[in-house]
Amino acid sequence: MKKKRNVLMGLLMLASLAIVAACGNGAAAEGKNGDGSVIRIGSKDFTENLIVAEIYALALEDHGYKVERVPNIASSVIHTAIMNDEIDLYPEYTGTGLLAILKMDLITDPAEVYKTVKSNYEEKYNLTWLDYAQANDSAGIAIRTEVAEKLGIKTLSDLQKHAAELRFASQGEFDEREDGLPGLEKVYGEFNWKSSTVYDNSLKYEVLLNDEADVTPAYTTEGQLVNTDKFTVLEDDKHFWPPYNLAPVVRDDVLASNEAIAAILNDISAKLDTETMIALNAKVDVDKQEYEEVAQAFYDGLK
């Protein structure tokens, strides 16, 4: 009897070990992560990057990957974070890669910028740029739509010709940065504004709505720009500003162990254009929704 009980206990122990092993293997299989690890997705500390990183996370989870979110990393250190193996991938901008990280000369053709950052990141950092989206979060100039229509202003060249009739809402540093007004004037000529007043960046659209100014610096995917009847982003017809197309940047070792994530994230990038990002940003910054909810609704709409 004792012998039978020992045999039974032994069988139960083996069964328990088998269950534990099965659970461990099942978690790795269920997660699809080639090495059983978690894919750590970082994001910068502003609305758009948080939304896009969350969409990446939802897409990978939907395909069975285990994901850890690492949000709100300062833009100035996120490249260091991925190089230090603190994150595995994050949404980056081609222009940022070119100018801020690689410290290279300005290129304005989107495909050429992408080609340059892709090859250099691979060579220098063992990082892969996946496909870039049409969404372009570049610098720009926004004008009150009614003023643009009244004066026939569609481009920055048009704006320069009519500058003396317009009130400029600056953010101060824009007047001093080389990628701000000084650089703009080297390309387009002087902007002799009717008046120029410094406002806090967070107030610029309110200032325009209140008819206190006509023109302000902008980023081309800001949520407030969803109101096209109120605000118009002018065409940079002489291509002063570089493109800032969104793309996932991934550690090579992670991609080697999880090859399928490239196709999954490339499919997301194919769905993101500038108008889409304006609308998504507006839901958070204008409508005050949570970015996780906005990302979830967008991803659900792709299915």
C-alpha cells in the first residue's frame, strides 16, 4: 500500500512538473515572442507618440505577442533608452533621426531622408527602421483660414508677400532658432510682419480664434488643425523644413527573434497619414479623450 502511495505521489509530482512546463511553454507560444521575452514598446512624452505606440502595442498583442508599455520617455533620451536595451522599439520621426541623432545635413525629399536614416541606423546602432508612414509631423505655419482665403494665401511664398498685412503670434524661440524664422527668411526672404507678439505655445490657437493674431508656428499634425474652417497650414513650397515621417525603430536582435512584427507594424504605418494623425490627436487634445481609448478605437476600426 505504501509502495502504491509512493508511486501515486511520484506520478502526481511528474504531472505537476508537466503542467508547470506546459504553462511556461504555452506562455511563450501564446506570446509568439521568439525567445519567450516581452516586447518593450517605448513612447515619447507627447500625445501623438503615445497614441502611435499604443496602436503598435495593440497590434502586436492582437497577434499574440506579449508587450510591455514604457510610456512618456523624454524625446532627448529615448534614443539612449533603446541603445541601452531599456526598450525594444518606439515610434520615431525621420527628420529627428537625420538631424537630432545622426547630426547630418538637411535633406528634404522624404524617401531620401528615410533611406539615409535607415542605412545609417543599421550601420551605427544595429537598429532597423521599418516602413515609414505618410503621416508627417513637420514644422509649419498656420494661418486663420478666413484671412488666407481673403488674401489668397496658400503657400509660404504667398505669406512672405503679405507679411506686412499680418499679425504674427510667435513663441519667442521660433524667432531665434535656425530652423525657425531666421532659416525661413534665408529661403523665402524677410517676413516684415504688421506686428509680432510672443505667446505661450499652448495659447496660440486660442489667440488666433480670438482674432488677436493671424499667423502662428505650428506642427503639421496638431489636433487643433482638424478645424480646417478655422486654421490652414500653408504649403512649404520651397521645402525649407525636412520631413518628419513616422516609423517604428526596432532593435535588430529583437527583430531577428520576432521577424513577424515587421509585417504587423508596417501594416499599421500604411494606415497612418497626416489627416489621420490630426484627427487622432484632436480626440485627445481637443476632445479630452484618453489616448489609450483613442488608440483602441482606431485599431478596432482597422479590423
